[in-house]
Amino acid sequence: MNINIDIEKLVFEGMAMSPSQRRLLQGAVETELGRLLATEGVPDKWKGGGVVPSGAIQLKPGTNFTHMGQQIAQRIYGGMKL
């Protein structure tokens, strides 16, 4: 099964990121979201498409980009289940 997810925009206020850090973050989001969809499945109401409401994530200073990507993906997946 192929699933296409389009994330329009992620906004990071007050946080500077290099291009390599952005790629690391993107990869972490994609990996974790893929893992969640593979293990938990696509929520039934999403089988025809949908939109996840926006939200904010509070991160502790020094959070690495891999962990940050995992938190973002978990928030996105959680929004899919609402």
C-alpha cells in the first residue's frame, strides 16, 4: 500500500537550523511517521483523506533533531486520530 502525506509547512520560531539539520529533522519525521503508520495503521477516518489540525510542540533546550522529528511525527499521527 502506498500512502502520500503532504506536510505543507513546519514553523520553528526562534530556532536556527542549517540545511543538514533540516534534512536530519525531515528524515526523522518521515521515519517515525512511517513507523507509526506501519505499526498502528491508518486511522479509519483517514482512508479517504483528511487534514490534521495545527498545533504546537514545546521542546526542551538541547533537544536533538532526531528526537524532535519523532515528537513532530507523533503529534501529526495523534492529530490523525482525532
